[in-house]
Amino acid sequence: FVGDLRINTMKLQFTHQAYQTCAVQAVAHVFDGQPLAKSEFALAGQNASVNYSIDGSIGNALTLSDEQLLANVQKVQVHNALKEISTELAASKSDKGTEVFCPLNFTLEMETGTGKTYTFIKTMYELNAVYGFKKFVVVVPSAAIREGTIKNLDITRSHFAADYANIPCVTILYDSNKLNDLRHFAQSDALSVLVINIDSFTKDNNKINIKGEKAFAPIEYIKSVNPIVIVDEPQNFETDIRRRALLDLNPLCTLRYSATHKNPYNLLYSLNPVQAYDLGLVKQIEVDGVQA
């Protein structure tokens, strides 16, 4: 007997959740007043805070003053009924007595299981659509989270294409054996997302930090585009070495997503366990104690 083999393929369906949209808008409103970048996007070096000249790099450029950014952050915090209102944007933190300057960190607290990966992917599309920001680097603490992030970028592609007028999105998984991908990342004129493990660039002897035949290290391609850096589970990055590594990426700003922040720099949005339970997003957990 020979018959037809028919395979039913299931396509994941995503629905828009109000709390996720709120988290996305919290970040978007930080940049209120930033003009939409023109098609001839700013070349690296045109931003006063960037001093690189790698040919062909197409990077992010921020035109807002520190005062405008702070005012925007405060409005977002008041709107989201947060207790702590920022009085300054930059901060210095130390793990072992050495001060590390941490400019433009923004924190979003989202309980585990509420879709923070979906949320920060949507945030990238939103910032690209509204302001023209094109270069994003997602830094993760482990290989497992790295693979999960790439998978989420893949399965949400058609969903966000429908939401954002088929904006093309180029995703790159960092591979130390494919360093030329970093040049493609820097020179791409599309919305571009580089996913990289923190341990890939914390040491001087990492391939990404070693100067090659072109007399500059491959990490310079990332620095040249002033990327918006998204940190997944940032409580794993609170050491001097890892803070410096993040700064070495020359970020326009850093967006930090976790349920358990160690340092909530400039908190923009909070969905804590109680709120998540009240919204029916997570199940209640009961803990039995043992007493003598």
C-alpha cells in the first residue's frame, strides 16, 4: 500500500498582551523627542560620543541631551507608578573596590514566565520603527539562554513582520570562528541583532579582542555602531570585569531585563510576582516551612 504522506504543520500564534506593550512603551518613551533617522543612517563618528572610523559602518546616533533623557525617564517612572524616581542617569558601581562607571542603564523587571524575551525583541522592532535605531546586541550569560534567544528571534519573525510592515531583521549568532560576521553586522543597513555570550568578550585573549591583519580587533566593529545593548539576566553581570566588558561594546544605552535584579538602575517598568499572579500570568506557589 502506497499512500500520500500529509504533514500538518503548526504555526505558533502570538497575541498582544497589554503588560508587554506597556514594557515596550516604557523604553520607547525614554527617547521621546529623538528624530527618526533618515535612510542615510548616521555613520559611526558623526555622534560626538563615538570616535571610530571603520569604513562602511552604519550605527545608532543619539541626539537627545542628558537633561531631555532624564526628564523622559522621570515621566515614564511616574506614569508606571514606580517608587524610585531617578535624579541622575549614570551610576558608578564596584564589586571589589574598583569604581566602574555605568552610563545609561535602564531596568525592566518582569517576572519569570511573563515573556521578557518576546518583550525585548518587540522593543527592538519598536525602537527601529519609531526612531530608526538599527543596531542591537543581546548579551546573555549562558549558551542555553543564547540558543533560546536565537530560537525566539526566529519563531517571532513572521509575527513582528506583520506588526511592523515587514521590516527585515538580520540576526547573527556570534561565532569566534566566523569573525567576518561582525563586519556584516556593522555594515548592514537593516535592523540587525547580534546575540553573544558574555564570556566571549570578557578576556583580552578572546578572539574578538585580538588585533588581526587589519590592525584592529574584531570588537571594533561592534563599538563603531554604538549599539543598544540588551542584557538578559543582568544579575549575572554585576562584577567589575563584566561591567567593563559591557562598556567595551560602546553602547548607546543598556536595557536590562530580569525578574531578580541586583541593581535596578533607572527602573522603567516593574511586573513583580504579586502583580503577575493578580493578572493570572503565573500560578501561585505555596511554601511549607519546617520548624523545630
